[in-house]
Amino acid sequence: MLLAVVAGWGWDRQWPVEQASYLTAIGDLRDVPLADGSRAMLSSDSRMQVALSRGERRIDLQQGEAFFDVAKDSGRPFVVSAGGRQVVAVGTRFSVRRDGADLRVVVTEGTVRLQSGDDAAARQLPTTLLQAGSVAHVSRQRLVVRSGTVEEAERQLDWREGYLTFRDTRLEDAAAEFNRYSPRKIVMGDKDVAAMRVGGNFRWSNAEGFVRLLEQGFPVRAESHADRIVLHSR
């Protein structure tokens, strides 16, 4: 009888409360309320699977970026898996972003644990605690953690309000951010234009306006095509 009760308790804890898949198209954002009281905001061109049970809360971020506002529940850790890595929290606010094999984690409230996942092919990571204000970048070769203020971390997530914020950013990297939100891509025409530095706040929905400002304030010439805008130095 005792064995039956224990087995039944374990089975009940794993019984799914919510199983669902969510995705966004290029240029769209999506606010997703979860059954446990948490919320997720999916960025452009992103996809995730959700599996919530009475014993655990699991998110598989398959593509793109998502910001999580996690409801506190000490008995059910909130685990986000992405590319062989895991980000574990109980009640906090953070984002996870996949760029190919690379990963970025931004923490704006509480503490999360960054660790290796179940993927044996991924390089094993030392388990790292990330406090609010931390930004972690994970690649195949290394893990880099920058600790700053919460306000600085929040600026990394201005996409939620429709903006991209750059601070002395290479133009090539700024263009890559715009390209996440538009099917019409900004392409570097030469290495000199790619190395230019830009700063400011820009609407990610207005890449053409960003290019016009570049032409007005920088030695940049834009060559327009239906599917891309090629930038050249002049």
C-alpha cells in the first residue's frame, strides 16, 4: 500500500498542467501568460515549448529570445533549456536569447543559475549564479559574465518596448539587431562601413529611418533592393 501511494504521488507531480508551443513571425512580439502565473514575452522570429507540471516547470527555447517574469514557487523550479544549457530560477525576471550555438542571459530581478543541460554534445559549463544586473554570454569556447546595474541590464531588453539601444556599437552589430525584426536585411558593403560606431535609441520597426539617419550623419551610402539595403562607405 505504501509503495502504491508513493508511486502515485510521484506520478501526480509529473502530470502535465500545461503543454503548448508558441512562436512569433519576423517583426512580431507575443505576450504569453502561463498556467502557473508566470508570463513570457517572445521576441521576433522566436519559438518555445512549454511543459508545466505539479513538480516542475520546463521551457524549451528552440529559437530566438524570450523574457520571463517567473511566479514564485520554491517547490517547482523554472527551467529554461536552450542549446544544451539550462537557466534555472524560482521567482525572478530574466531573458534568454539564442544566436546559433551562442546564448545570452540577462537578469533584471532576483538570481538565476546557469548550468549545463542534458545535451552531452555541448561543452560542459561551470554552474554560475547570476544576480540582478548580470549579462552572461555563452559560446562554445567560453563564458563571459558582466555585472552592472539593473538599469543597464534593462537597456538590453528595450526590444520589449519597440526599441533598440546602442552605445558605441559597431554598425555591423547594430544592423544585425535590426535584421532580427525585418525580412528586409541591412547588409554591410565593405569593412570600413561595418566598423563605424553608432549610438542612440531607434524603433526596430523603422530600419529605413535608421538608414536615412546614417546617410545624413555618417559617410555612408545606401543601395536599396527589394530584399536588402546594402551600406557602403564613401
